[in-house]
Amino acid sequence: MIIKAIIKFILKIVGFLLVILGQGLILLTTISGCLMNVITGFLFLMAIILSFSDLTLGQKITFWVIAIIFGAISTNIYTIPERLVNTGKYLINYDFN
């Protein structure tokens, strides 16, 4: 019984810390996500333009891969703080059966 209370108290503390960390990261990811969208748009525009240039095929493919990786990062950058907050809320409300 005492062990369950101690574990529940620890889980609540970890949950609160995750929620605080997630809320702080939301502001950071909003700013950086905006910047990443601008960079991604620029990279895709450059990849389209360079597709019609006289670069080698390897250079064209490399530029497209970089643009796709930046696009994947900028798409998924918003999910990290949301997952932290959701995990924190789950730990705060966790109940032993």
C-alpha cells in the first residue's frame, strides 16, 4: 500500500514535469516550425529549379532528398510537445488497479 502511494506520487511529479516541459516546447516549436516551413518551401523550390539545370543526377537526387527530409521534420515538429503533454496527463491520472 505504501509502495503504491510512493510510486503514484513519483508518477504525479514526473507527469507534472512532462506537462511543464511540453508547454514550454509548444512556443519553441511554433516559432521553429514556422521557420522550418519557410526553409522547406525554399528547398523544394530550389529542387524544382535545379531539376532543369545541367547538374549531375546524383546532385539533383541529393538536393531532393534534403528537401524531403526537411519537409518531414517540419511536418512532425509539432507532435513532440503534444506527446509530452499527453504522456504527462496520463501519468498524473494513472491509477493502480
